Amino acid sequence: QVQLVESGGGLVQAGGSLRLSCAASGRTFSNYPMGWFRQAPGKEHEFVAAISGSGGIRYYADSVKGRFIISRDNAKNTVSLQMNSLKPEDTAVYYCAANHRGWNTRHNKDAYDTWGQGTQVTVSS
């Protein structure tokens, strides 16, 4: 089992950048694809990005493609989300999550069995 803790959220102006980190505990961290989701007030969880267990494959939602970069360091048990050119519509609580069902379910939140507590990102216009 993997436990996850996010950090790095905050308030930033539109056009700015933030880097989110997710620290994982658990000896089999590198076995799992990892993902980032976000939830804005009154909305469902939205898929943001996913990365394969080895880190060699990355997948992004169209809304963040070209602006966000997901990465992982299996030696340090961390997953990161570099967010650039932020927009007010990126405002949400961001969650990292571990996918225990495989890469072909990377965009499906129901495939992620372990979630962090979330970190707030607020982008002002």
C-alpha cells in the first residue's frame, strides 16, 4: 500500500508558475502509475496528468498540455507537477493518486485507489 502527501500549493497570479510535490511512502511505489487530479468548487474531479511506473510515459489532459509537466523520482518516492502559464481556471484543489489497475486506466479516477489529502492552488486574474 502507498500513502501520499502533497505540498507546494498556493496563490499565484495568472501567467505564473507553481510546482506541486507528492511524497509517497511504501516499498512498491515504482510499481504504480501515478496521476494528478484536481477539483474546483462545485465540480467533479478532473484528470490532469499521469506518469507510468518507470516515468518513461506521460499523459496529459488537453486543458494543461504544453503548460504542465509531470515527473517522478522513484529513488526519492516523489511525483511532481510543474505548472506554468497558470490561468484562473486552473484554480482547484490538486490531488496526487496512485493507480493500482494499470496504465490503460490512467485517465479514470476510479482506477486510483490511494489519494493524498490535496493542496489548494489559486490563480488570480
